[in-house]
Amino acid sequence: MRTDHVISKLDPSIRLTIRRIEIIDLLKAGLVEKEIGVRLNITRDTVAEHLGEAMRLLGAHTSAQLVALAAAHGFIELPVPPPPAPDGPVPGPQ
């Protein structure tokens, strides 16, 4: 059983196991509990237990909140959105 923990960058009293972080990262990628379980070779119930404990530790009430809070605490990274398109025509070669 994996018991390594990662400490939050915002609150050192909050620690998540490597497995919980892995599950949150798969959730961020759009997988549902059953798909995460298949990917990690664990049951859907085990996935739900890990997610529930992570939600409790981070104070999240939804999956979206869990992902956002996990990113805020430095457990996972969120993709950087592309810069906004410029207003007006894009200058081309002259």
C-alpha cells in the first residue's frame, strides 16, 4: 500500500497521499469514478473513498471544487489557457 504524502503549499497541516493526487488528476482529465478505477485497477468504491477523503481534507463540496482546490494547494497543475485573440485584424506581412 502506498502511504507517501505530499504537503500542501498553502497549509502544511493538509497532506494528500500520492494515490489521492493521482485520482484527482484523472478526475481533472475528465474520467469518472468507474473509469478511474479501471485505469488504476481498484474498485469504484475505493475511488469514491479516496475522493471523499480528499474533499473532506480540502473542504470541497463538488468535483470541480476539489480539482480547483487541489491546484490551489499545489497538488496538481491546471492547464494554462491560451492568450486572448487580439482585437481587430491581425497584422500580416507588409
